[in-house]
Amino acid sequence: MQRVLLCTFGTILLCLFNIGAWAMTGPETADALNLRIADTPEQCAANQPDYACSGVLARPLTQNHPRNFWEHDAAANQRGSELFVYLRSDIPAAPLNEKTGYILMNRFEALAQDKLYDVSVRPQPETVEVNNWDVQQAKKVPIQALYYRLGAPGALWRGQRNQLAWYQATGEWLPLLRYLPDDALTPFGFAQQEQLFEGYAVASRINARFADTAPTCTNGTSRYNCNGVWVRTTDVGSFRAWNVSPSSIKGNGVSFSYFAADMHLTKTYKTQGFIMLASGIPVRQPLTLRCVYPYDNGTSGSTDMCTFKGTCAALGIASAQQWLNRYGKSSLNECSFGTDATSFATMSELRSKPGISHLGWNELIMAAWPSNIPASLPLEAFIYSVNSHVSGQGLTGGQRFQREYHADTGTGYLPLLRFDPAAPNGQLVVYRPEDQNIE
């Protein structure tokens, strides 16, 4: 009788809401779960028990749980049911101590999506046992969201692994929520940048900037403020990739390459590194471009990386032809151009000249910045390059940067992108979920 009543009420729900109405964004999902925890009815509509419409059914996952998290472990197979913790503000329940887990839809939501499940028993007010489901039909399993315990070491990586496993099985992305057990009002939160699928959007933005070769921004400033791609590649060692080296502090300069479709760059210097946001985007620690070289200029170790071989302005060199008249086909001792729009246009023109001896990248010098402030820097993504001058760790190096950035910032996360200087089909970077530092 209870099942019939639920179905009757579910039919009414389906008249009020179509199936698409149940598809919520990540922030909406977190808000809905927090509201459900705060909601404390004695029972739900159609005489359904409280867990059918209020509270949250959460399944914590142990570290040795099957990689496909929706599969049943040995204990669940023996019981014939999955044991869920029922979180509700008026029912004492132990915090979800495991690093990760997942959340079940309430029964009305599950019915609306044709994923209705049966509860076998409620052994305690704070626990509910749900009959085992067919693990071979992941799309029919009524899972609403994943969560990870904020601040627990390795929890984000395990949560993202679960997110990828679900996508590979169903073609759908579940929201990955932050869980803060000490927050009584809003224990669940959502961060867009932590979603494994967000890397696609980051890669798309970067490729769009790469393709944009407008000589100036809309406000008339140099193009690097709004387009192109700032790339710095570094070694992997006992230092943080985003910190400034003693040599760079000495020369007041940090070497970058500026990738754009009209720059004709063919490789990176090293095989792992990072991409910065366009210079015009407001950040807590903006970077200051000091000077530009059309080609690599061997600046390492110099006392001033912008003046040690002379400035083009002081030498009276303002055009590409004047540069060629002085340096011919060699770029080993070039002068530095300024950072204005005209100088940038000259650099672009020189990059298109055939026959000049160079290593395949340009060199643009940023002023040194303070160390140990990764969350304040305009970092956008980490990369591993498929064509570099110096070999290195590549993919594993980029994954290490991901881990160190997350550890140093506490909550920060940046995607790791595959970087191809040849930019086939205009794709300078490609995002691959399987490349990320997931456990």
C-alpha cells in the first residue's frame, strides 16, 4: 500500500515538474542538500517516512572500496543492502569520517527520474539500509552527488577519481561537493574549479586567446593584456614551480614565452610548467611585463635581464627592418623591445621572418614577484608539453605541480593540460580528465 501511495504522489509530482526540473547545477545541489538537512518533518507526503523527502542519505566510502564506487563491497553483499548515514539537523549522527562518499536522491526525486529504490530496514534513527541495486546498470542507480571531506589529505583526488569513474560508466558528470562536518548550517558546498569537467572550459578559454591575434585590446593597450597565452616551463625539484629563482631575483626577471597563432613558436623550453591568465585580468598579485625578445636571448644569470644586451629604444631600433639591419639572421645578441603595442607588433613581425637562427620560442621578461604566494598569482593551468627543448618529467611533473599547488593553497586546484606547440587545428592545449592527479 505504501508503494502505491508513493507512486500516486509521484504521479502528481511528475505533473508539476518534468524530468528536466530535477537537473540541478552544482551550487543548487549543495543548497538543496543543506535545506534538506535543516528540514525536520515527522513524515513526508503520502505517509512516507521522513527520509523520503528530508535529510540526506550519505554513503561514506572506505579507502579500499571498489574503484567503481557504486558497486557493493563485501559487507553490503553479505547484508543485501547498503548502509547509509541519515543526516538531519534534529537527529544526532556521527560525522562522515571517511574522506569521500556519495549521496542518494530522496525517494521522490528518485521516482521522478525512474530510479526508485527500496529501504529494507532502519536499524537506528541515524542509519538507513537500502536494498542492493544492479551495479551493472549504473545509470539506474539513484546517486545525486559525490562529496569529499574538505581538508582531508588526498580527499579531493579520490573524489575526482569517483567523478571520472561515474562519467566513464554513464557519460554523465556528478557534482563533487565539499563536506565540512563542523558547519552545522551549510555542511555541503560547491566549488566550480574543483569539478573534473571544468578543465574543458579552461582549455577552451586558452585556445580562444591563442587564436586571437588582434594587435591591441579594445582599450588600446598591448595585446598581451587580453589575448595570447603566457607560458613558463620549469624543472621539477626541491622548490615550487611558481616561485622565483635566485637568478631571476638577481636579474629582476622571470622568463616566459608568449604563444599566439601568429608567433610561430615550435616548442617550449622545458617539458612541464604552467599558464598564466592574460595580464589585464585583475588578480591579487598582478605580474609586470618589463621587456620582450622575439627569440630566446640567453638571459639566465644576467644582472638585468632587460638591459644586459641593450634596449632597442636606446639603439634606435623601432622596426623589424632596423632589427634585421643590425642583427641579420642571428638572434643570439638581440636588444630588448618595450611592452607597448607597437613593440609587440614588431616582435610579431620578426617571428614571421624566415631563416632567422633561433631555438623555437620567444622570451618575454616579467618582473620578479614575491615567493610562496601561489593563491595570489594569476595561475590558470599546469601543462606538460609534447615538444620541448629540454626533456623532463612531463605528465608526472605536471601532476606533481597540481599536488603541490593544492597542498600549499589548502583548497586551490588547477587543471593539467596537454600542451602542443604545433597547435593542430588551433588546439594549443587539450584537456584530458585521465591526465589529472586522481588516485
